[in-house]
Amino acid sequence: MSVKTFRERIRESIADENLQIALDGNARHRTLGRLEAFSAFPDYQERRERLHAIKADVISHLDKYLEQFIARVTANGIQVHRAADAQAAIRIFLEIAREHNANLVAKSKSMLSEEINFNHALEAAGLKVVETDLGEYIVQLRGERPSHILTPAVHLRRGQVGQLFHEKLGVPYTEDIPEMVATARHVLREVFLNAELGVSGVNFGVAETGTLCLVTNEGNGRMVTNLPPVHVALMGIERLVPTLDDLAQFLMLLPRSATGQKLSAYTSLINSPKGRLDVDGARERHLILVDNGRLALQASPLAESLYCIRCGACLNACPVFREISGLAYLGKDGSIAPYPGPIGSVLSPGLLNCENYGQLAQASTLCGACKEACPVNIDLPELLLRVRAGEAGEKSKNQRHDEGIGIPPIVKLGLMVYRLAGGIPPLFSLGQWLGGLISRVYSPRHKYMRLPAWTGWGYSKEFPRLETQAFRTRWKGIKQEVNSGDQSIRKADITPVPEPKPARSLADQFTEELSLLGVKVYRLPEMDCKASLAEFLNERTIEQVCVDSVGENYVNGVAIVRTQDPTVRAGVTGVFVGIADTGSLVLVGGEDSPLTASLLPDIHIAILKESDLVPTLADALAKPEIQSATAAVVITGPSRTADIEMTLTIGVHGPKELHVFLIS
Amino acid sequence: MPETETVQLFITCLVDSFFPSIGEALVHVLNRAGVRVEFPVEQTCCGQPAFNAGLRSQARPLAEHTIQVFEKTTGEIIIPSGSCAAMLKYGYPELFEGDPDWLAKARLLAGRVHEFTEYLVDVRGISDLGSRWPGKLTYHPSCHLLRMLGVDRQPRLLLAGVKDAEIVELPERTDCCGFGGVFSVEHPELSAEFLKRKISNLEKTGSPTLVVCDTGCLMHIQGGLHRLDKGQRVVHIAQVLDTR
């Protein structure tokens, strides 16, 4: 069978009407979301410069930060393994799986796992691995690769998903997205509860504290890291930030760039395995740190691509991605590149195989929309140019590839001829004159000529005739009359002055942010809290709840369940601190504070004192408890997904409802 | 009115070979702005096509040639193209990285480079040249001009100063038109899709005239309009400013 070429796949994608509608929707929706999210940041440019500087420091001193990180993670009780390449990573994982006699693996999204072909290797070893991110689950059922690093099923429309669920899961066909989401919730809940192993990626590793940070919207990330007894995290060695404060800076831009949210629904901070007195959490945690070409990339002119935080903003902004989706980025061998879009056209050749994936870098007009969208200000056009120039190899080893990688020989030849003429001005003039003459003969009547389609240009547009009288020939005849009068007007100063925003109280700000997320906030005095809660539970005929040590004090008249019981409909918990500017709740796990109480039930009721509100995420992460706890989670609204047709649907894996009792 | 000044014109090979009348308009406009123009005739191409294709060994001799030609001159260098200006400003230093002698020359050159509208507005302090263009105009910001040079306010300010012109906003104006140099011949299918979208957005404005600051976009969009037998015309901003 002949291998499909990149251009053939591009043509197919353009001709696929369903795909085009889906991709247009993605581009519009995500671009608007991002712009809206950043409209509140007049200092956006400074913020992304700051992230760029932090990453530049991390990548240029990667050894130092890695050493610090590994020491901290190990001291925290997480077992660290280093894998030089994909094979090593898989071998290490399979050893862990064997040791625990694991058969079923619940997995949350990880681009690294795509890069190392993780699922395929596990299945070959006889393990059953189930993707639990909704989009990822859909593409796994279809036997496909994700088409977007964030929304893996972005190329599909609802009818296709409905048909898939009907065929694979035996449910009646539907086009109702909430119904499809409910099906996935039901099927995957069993996987979470029965898996012996949970596998996750890592969004950020914090060098100073050894914290693993994981960002998800659906809640599956929390599930796979908390419910199975053993958790294995896969992490690329470059995904480090120096401190928790740096982490806060990154988290302020990551979800905004990715989905237009101020914070994703769940930001998990994992420090260590379940402590002796903890009620829940994985009792054993492993971290597999994967190199797989990253150190070589660090030593190459493409090092800046390692600053990427996988937000997907460059994909959403890219006019090429908008036409073809992540499934069309093919190598010469016909394989789909593990990383799509602008960043993928640098990472795939840089990390894996330049000969194979180098041609992807030619599929760009260098329009710079990617760089503009990147929250870390990665100079993607510059990096694409370097891939094209064959500079994907290690500098110190003087590794180079052929320049002009992926350029057709005829175009190369043309550019060579042009270069020769350009070096000799009289020859250049002669060429212009000849060109003018030839084009006049070819198209005597029309200033724009029709070229055949095979020329590329002639595929969709006419080409202008050259002029026999070029500008350089006309120059001598141009009479200059330099104006020294004063007709012109000096330009006015047009810099707009931003209007200052009126100050609001933290409680007002917090309430407003939560209401934007569809969360009801009940503001009431302490003495009314118990009665209001009882009334709330009564109205909904909830007879048993799970609690943490704070929630317990407010519950009155209903049964309290202390085990991890998935049939309990509501969880009542305290909140360590609330974050005013994002409407987030920070919950800290530990003795008497099961994090699953805010995760497994359909309804989460959070109780928070106004005095425990802080202005920003950075203020919250600065609290010492964030470092000393086994794990913490930042909750921003109920569990959600937009994996099917960009349609926001609430309650995928985590709670469908979030209610906040804010005590004045 | 500031004092008169003499500048060097880097005409770009596209204007030189395909659209010399844009060059003439440009000289007239600069003259009107109190600027005398000199044109070093040994100039050819800046090397951007080869550089963007990744053929740096081919781009380098052209870059060296361009540097040598302008080294002999003094004054600001004016370029009627965002993408060629960006090549001289940012491409050359990248090209000569690791070659201190040429890098120093490239940096000196880069410091003298101005895109045409940026020069008029930011250096000469001009927003109104007494131009007149009856009818609707809409503006397409070229990618390199907009994102590499950050020039957007300047051409808009100049257009706002054109008498009798009604400036209408182009929907999705910052989308690439699909030219991209060799991209337009190497990936014709993608290029065609971008172009289709640009033309359909142009039609939404109801404007018969699309203004650009780059002849790459001009020949691309105009070529597409001709293929589709559309009546709209693409003009360079110098042609608008030269009309009275």
C-alpha cells in the first residue's frame, strides 16, 4: 500500500465538510475565548515576557533544576524513575504494573504518552488501558490519534460521537450532548473505581517543593491520581518551574490561553502519597521522568520549543491547523506526528525525527499568529525557519540536516538561479527585462496571466506580468519636488488612557466570579449556616453525605458516611482559602480531609469563611500548608467539558453542582 | 513641518519588477512629506525568499550584497514592504549569527530600516498628507508588518487622514491571505483556502478597494480576484496617499 503524503492528506481534509465546520467552530470559539479572557489583563505582554524569562532560565539550567526537583520529589515519598527514551519509559511502567498485578489502567490525558506510543505498548503487553478524558476516550474508541492536544475529538461532530457510542457501548443513538456525557460518566466511573493503576501526565513540576501540578476540567485527572491505589505520573524533563509562585504565574495564563477560562475547573497539587492517617489518595506514587530527545533539543537552536506548556493556543490561532486538524500532520513515512500545529512542526522534527517530520515546517506562511497567541511568547516562526534551515541538530556536535528541508527541487533550483542573478545587478536588470518581454508574449492583453495549476500559483490565482520597464529603469526619469511648505499636519497623540476600575470587596469579587461559572453562593452569618444547609439537603431529599472535618460541624440531621462510597449524592467540605479574582476554592487534603468528598458526589457543598478569602492564586499558593499537605486542589466551578463540538457540558466526572456557603 | 531629509529607498524586487508605478507613487509621497529620495541602483533582492525556504546558504550572498550596497550610503532606509523590512531588521541578524563581523554590519543596517508608513508617522510625525480618495477603502494588515514590526496604527492613521474616503473594517482582518512566499506555490491547496476566506471577507465590506502595505499580499489577493473575475482592486497605500 502506498503511503499517504502530507499534501494528499491536506486535500482530503479541505474536502471534508464535517471537518471544516468543526475546525472553523474551534478556531472562532477559542480565539474569542482567549481574547476575552485576556481583555482583563492590560499587562498581558509583560506577563508573557515574564513566563518566557522563567522558562528560559529553567531550560538553560535544566540540570540544576532537575536535580533539585528529583531530590524534593524523592524526599516527599514519591518514587522517581528516569527514562532516557520511550522504550525505557515503557519498561519502567510495565515493571511497576507487574509488581502490582495490574490489569486495568485508568489514564488521564498526557501528550507525552502519545509521543512514546504508550497505550499501544501497554496493550501489546496485555494490559487494558482506558483513556478517561472524554475527548481522548472518544478517539480511543475510534482507534484514532487525538486531533488537538487539548480537545482530542475536535475533528468530530456530535452525530459521529452518538453513532460511536451506539456501536461501541450499546446505548441508543442520540445527538444529545449531555446524554452522551452522562453515558461516558457512567462507563468511566466504573473504570476509576476498579483500576489498579492510575496514569496521569504532569502539567508542571515545581522544583523547589517537588509538587506535581495537574490541570483538568472534567475531574478525571483528580480521579486517576486519587482513586486507584497506585498512581504513575509521566512527565517530560522540561516541564519544570522553579517555585510555587512561578507556578501561579503560569496558571494565570495557561487556562486563559487554552480555553479562555480564568482557571480550569481542577488544578491538582500533589506532593506525596497518602499519609498514614489520610483517608484517601493513592498509597503509592511514581514519577517517570522522560528525556526522549529533550536534552538534545536543549542543546540545539530549537531549545525554545521546550518552553511550551501545551496550551494549544497556537493550534487554535493557526490558519493551517484550521484547515487540516492534528490528524493531517504527516511525516514522510505517512505516520501522524505526535505533536500537531505550529509547535508540533518544531517539536516533532526536533524531538523525534527531523528527516521524517521536517517537511511539516514548510506548511506555514510564517504569519506569526502562533507567536502572538503563545502565552510564553515562543518565537515559533523563527523556530520553523530554523527547522527549514536544517538546524534541528545539536549545536555542540555540529549536527545539521540538509537546508531547505521539504522544499521541492524545482523551487530550490529557481531560488538558486534568482540568487545568482541577484548578486550581479546588470544580470538582474537583464532578467527583469527578459521576464517582462516573455510575460508580455505569454499574455499580451491581460496584466494578470493565467498559469497552469501545476505551478502551484496557478492553482487558485493569476500571476502579474513583469514590467519591461522596471523601477530601476524608470528611476532616472522621476523628477523629485521636495516639499518644504507646511501642508502636512503633525500626528496627534492617540494613546488611550485606561479607565481605573472601582475597587470591590474580596467577597463581592469572589461571588461575582463564581456566578459567572454558574455557581450559587449563599452569603450568610455563621449562626444561620447549619439551618440553611439542613434545609438545602432536605429540599433535595439527600439523606446521607460525606464530609471532611469542617463539613462535619455543619451537618445536622442526615447520616455521615466516612468511607469512599460512590452512592452518596452530596459532599460537604470546608475550604482552606478562597481566591477572589478567579472564584476558586482551595482544598487541602490530609487527615480528616478526604479530597474525594469534593469529587465523587454529584453535589459539592463548600463552606468558606469570608476571612479566608485571598486576592489571587499566588497568595493562596504562598501559604505553607500547600507545601506541607499530601495534596491540594484548586476548584474553579463544577466539572465540565467542551470535548464534543465545543459545547460546554457540566458534570463529566466530578460534581455536577457546586454550592458555596460564604460565611460573613 | 519638519526639515527636509534625505533617505535611501530599498524598493524591493516585487515593486521593482512587477509594480514600478507603486515605486513612483512612493517617491511622490515622500517628496510631499519633505523627504528627498536616493536610490542605490545596485540593489537587487534582500534574500527573503531563500531565507524563508530555509536555504540560508542561498540567502546569505544576497544579504551580503544588500548590506554592501547600503553601507556606502547614509540616512534612513525606507522600504515599501513590512516583510522585506522585517527581513533586514530581524532576518539578517539571525542569518549572520555566529559571524561577528557580518553581524555587526547587519545590526548597523537594521537600525536604519523603516517600513514606509512607520517612517511617515513615527519618524516624520505626519498623519495627513492632503490626499483624497473618494469612496470606500478597507485595509488588510500584512502579517509581518503587523506582528513582526508591530506596525498597524500608522497605516490606519494615514488612511484616516485621506479626504472623502470612507474607511470600513475588514472582517477577520488579521488573518493571513495565504501568500507566504514559497508557501503559495508549495502548498497551493492551503494557500487557496486562506485566499478564499480573505476575498469573501473583502466582499462583506462592500468596498471596491483593498489597501495593503505589502506587494506580496497585493499580487496574491489581486491574482485571486482576477481568477474569480471579481471587480475589487488591491492597491498599495502609497498609491492611495499619492492621489489628490
